[in-house]
Amino acid sequence: MKNFILLLILQFCGYALFGQVSHWESYFKPTRAQNVLEEETTLWLPTDAGLLEVDKETGDYTLWNKLNGGLSSNTIEAVARHPQTRELFIGTYDVALMVREEPDGPWAPLPYPESWAAPFGQPLQTYCLEFDAQGILWAGTSWGLARYDGESWELYNQEDGHELLSWVKAIEPAPDGGIYAASHVAFHVKDGVFTPLSSADFQSEDFIFSYGDAAMCLQADGNLWFFTDVGTAGRYQDGQWQVFHQIDSLNFFPSPPRFLTESPEGNLVACFGPDIWYQYAEGGWSAYPGASGLGQPLYFSFLEDGNVSMDAEQVMLQTAEGAQTISFPEYPFSTQLYYLNHDQQGQLWAKDGTVLRNLDAGTVITMEGEDAPAYFADYAFTSQGSLWATRHGAVFQQVGQGWKRYDHANSILPDATNSWQIAIGEDNTVWLSIYNHGLYSFRDGAWQRHLNPVFSAANISEMIPYPAGGLWLRLWGWSNQSRVGYWDGAQVNLLSDGEQGFRAGGAGQRLSYDPESGLLWALDWQGLQVFNGQGWEQVLFPFEQETDEYEWIYTFSVRNGRLLAASNLRVFLFDGGEWFSYSSETAPLASEDIREAGLGQSGKLWVLHQSTPFVEVGQLSLSSGLDDPENVEITPIAVFPNPAEEVVFLAGVPGTGRGAIHFFDSQGRMAGRAQVYFAEGAPAEVPVAGLAPGWHAGRVYFNGKSYGFRLLKND
């Protein structure tokens, strides 16, 4: 065994090594924004792509996120300024709060107590922030209303006797120095007293209740608006509710507005969708023209003198100084990327809307034509590069500039809309697995169905074509059991535990074939194993499954001797005889669950997420982790003193403003982050006392450019 592992490592070392990630890029498209914080010269707009800081006079902006701002999350839900200390607080959707004491200082995490475990083990989510007149910070969360006095936290919800107080989606400052909070009902909170504003009579017209979502807005004249998700809205004034169930007798409130604001005339403005804007003025509802120049509106608010609006592409700022347009960095894809897959030449592809995009070459295959599969679920390539794609109920073959469709009407394929999975071998045999209908193949212009009792007892979860013409299978059935087997064209040979050295894994076992080495691999949390043509050998997988959070392996790929695996929490890479691991805590990855990862021919690691269009691309460095790849433009800068103990100074970064620094250790792991202020012509001071002793690679991100340096940290 030890000799085999050593041989394996030496074999991997024979390839052109990249090793750990030395440089990250991120691509994003914001999908929502929350209430703006307007200050004398600055606007702070929280978005799910970061915190946008805008100079109201010049329109200059900085988008702070994990990559360039040292934030713990990209998904910023709220921002608030302490009225006395002037500290700036931000609330994130997934990792609690952060606070910045100085204008150019670093962001420090402000976590919730560990004892605040939300139901089902999910992290406590933050929705909104507000300070009261005494400087107490209130946070609306997914599990109640949180209070922070600068030293300790308290949490209020139904569990401690506050009936109808659960999630809190909005907070407004009350005129008496307390706050209003929007939960199942609207609450007034002051001096520790929680007062429901809805009637205590459940049958009363004044009992305004929301099941799972709500919106709230306090107008300058003291009118409080509360919108529910069950078709009602209420205006609260002088202790009385005026309740609305519809607008213009036609347009009901199906859900809370996307955003609420107050016009300069003192009227409430509500947006329910792209073309669904209303205002409440002079005792009645009327249509409102809405914001001009926007695509899909994500946010709109009137300011003290002007307004701010936002869609996925830009922010438009209208002030007394004039109009400013802020364009977000270009998102180079049509939609959120899905379905990473390699062609037989080893290039990486992804589904981008209705096209397939080659992430290595930058080319696309457009699904055009009468028989084109505009929507498809799986795809594979022949050795000549011809594309096959499946949709529930049909298979499509790329033929020249057109497409040929196969379904139950013109072939032996079944009339079934279940899951259709496709794979193509090196001999160009097309394999098709159809849920509850078994295995089919296409060769020499004809389809064939393969009958076997195993295919009646189990469904194929994964299939790997083998050069000899067979098929390795991972099957699911037998009372929710997973088995690995080999289809030789006539029989399914199921592997038993211990057979040929094979270790039977659980439901999460994944398979991958490396065409370069000819080795078949299997991975689960118990370890790696490899089939060398004669038998299976066990290989150490030096990571354990996370037990505090759900963790499942979604991606497993072996190509050119590199092993890549990804769970919903982490990415694992084996290259050059070493393992590397990346997560949202050790790299500037979005905190949302990872859906899949892929490694391109050029040494770029692509990471996609479950619920956000964020795409991270990590460029693998040469094996030492301190050398930069030739195709990444990283400008070297000077660092002194070097070696260092407490502080270093950086020289050679042009421009003035704030930037971010990431430190990587010799294993490619994120070792630290810092924000730094650069002034033209002057060295920038960077504290390094928190770094562990040893060599580090430093990456500076400033004004859209990257700079690098090496640093030896002394004890």
C-alpha cells in the first residue's frame, strides 16, 4: 500500500504542476439591495454582492466584499451607524455582523452567541439593523429580535414568551426613542416592553397578521405602514389601524412590496414589481410612474435631496449636483452558470442560459434551430467534439450546423419525462440512463436497450464509460442502498465489500475516470480508492466530514493526475503530491453553499454556488505557491523590512484609496486578510504580527489591479 501511494504521488509529480491557488477573481451580478444609509457625503447601499460605498458629490464608489474588502460575507443585508461612537455596523445574511471603528480601519466580526442555534442547525440570518435613541443596536434575525448594548447580546422571540414574535424583517426608529419591529405582527419596543400593535382579537379587522414575510415603513408624519404576505396592508396612526386588502379593486397585495420609500411630497411609494408601482396620497392609492432608466428594479429610495435606484447592472444617483451612473463590474455570463463538464480534449464547459460556454477557450455553442434543445439537463461530447444533449423525454445530436432529435416517436426510446443522463465513451458510444427505464446505447446509427434484472431493481446514479467499451456504474436501489458495478455488455457485475480490494461506500460515493492515466477512482468520506485494472487500492483522503453542519460531496473529478472534489462547504484539490482545501473561511469564496467546482486546462479553478450568481475563479500557481502563473497579470511590489515581525511597508502601488491584502501560507491556504490605505508616492503600512512564522505570498487588490510580494515572517 505505501509503495502504491508513493508511486501515485511520483506519477502526479510528472505532470506540469500548478498546486495551490495564488490569485482569486470573482464575478457577480447583484439580485437584491436593502435600505440605504444616507450620510452627509456618503451613501451606503447593502446588496447581495457586497456593501456599496458611494461619494454623493463625485459618484466615486467602492464595492466592499470578501475579495476586496476583507468582509466575512458578500451578502450584506443592512448597514447602520452608531449615533454616539460613529462605528459602522453591517449585518450579513449568513455570518452575523461586522463593525468598523475607524473610517479606514479593518472590519471586525461581531458574532452572535454560539448558544443561539436556529432550528434545524441553520445559521442565524440577519435581515435588518437599527439603533434606538440610547445607542442600543437592534438586529432583526430569522429567529427573533436581537439586542446588543455594546458588550452582550439578548434575543427575544416566542420561545421566551413574546407571542407572535418570530423572524423580524424590518425595524424602524419610533418617535418616542424606541423602535418598531415587523414580525408576524408589528411591535413597538421601548424600555424592555414589547407591545403588539395588532388587535388582541383575532377576529378583529385590526388584527393584521403575516405568516412568513413582512415590510414596514415609517413616514415623517408618524404614519407607520405594515405590509403582510397574506393580502393585507395597514396604516397605523394615533393608535388606530386603517386596513387595505386591495388597490383599484383589482390589484391585491399578493406579497410585501419589494421596497418602500417616502416621496418628497410625503406620500408612501411602494414597488411590487418592474411595472407595479403605487403611491398613497390624499387618502387613496394611485399608480406611480416609478424609476426611469432601470431594467429589473432591485431598489429605489428618495434621499434628502434626490433619489437612488439600482438594477443588476447599475446604480443611478440623482442629487442636487446632478445625475451619476455607477456601473457594476461586467458579469461576463448570461445567467448563473450550471453543469460543469469536460469534453474529451479536457476543456471545461458550463451551461450558461441556453448556450454552452467553453470556459477555457471562451467560445460558445448556441442552441439555435428548429430542433435545437433550447433547454437541456445533461450533455456530453464525442471525441470529435460533437455535442449530445438531453432533455426530459428526448436526446439531441449536433449534426453540422443543425440538430437531430431522438425520442419515442422516431426511436426505441421510451415516452418518459424522468431524468435522462448521458455519457459518451472514447469509442463514441453514447450511453443513456433513463430513470425507471434502464440503460440505452447508441452506436453505428442505432439505439439499443440493455435489459438486466439489476436495472429493474435499481436506478443508475452515475456512469463512467471505459475504454474497452464497458461501463462503470453507481446504482441506487435495494432499499435505498448504493452499489458500484461494471456493465460488460451482457451482465452487471456488482462489487461486494472486499472484492478485489474494493471498499463498499455509502450513498455519497462518487466515481471518476482519468483518461490520461487510465485509472478509475472512487471517493467518499471514508477515503479514496483507485482501480488499476487488476484490483482496488486504498488511498488516504485527509479530510473528515463536517459534523456541525450538513456536508455532502457533489463534485469529484480526476484529470491529468489532479484530483478535485467539492462539497457544499469546501473544495479539495490534490496536485503535486499535496492536498489543498478552500472554503468561505480560508478563501474569498461566497458563503452560500457550493454547488459544483471544475478545473480547466489553463489551471483555473471554477467554483459555482447553489443560490447566487457569484462565480469564483482561482488561478493555480506553480508548485511553490509563491510563483505566479504567466497568464495572470500580477505586478510585483517592494516590501520592507523583510524578514518582518510586527509591521511591513509596501511601495510601488500607484493611486490613493483603500485596498485589500490577502496573505497565503506556503501551502496555499489563506493565512490572513487586511485592509490598507494607499497614498500616492508614500509607502503603505501593513500590520503582520498576526501571521504565523514562515514564508507568505501577499496579494494586493486595488483599483481593479493585482500586486504581489513575498514575505518572510519571523517569530
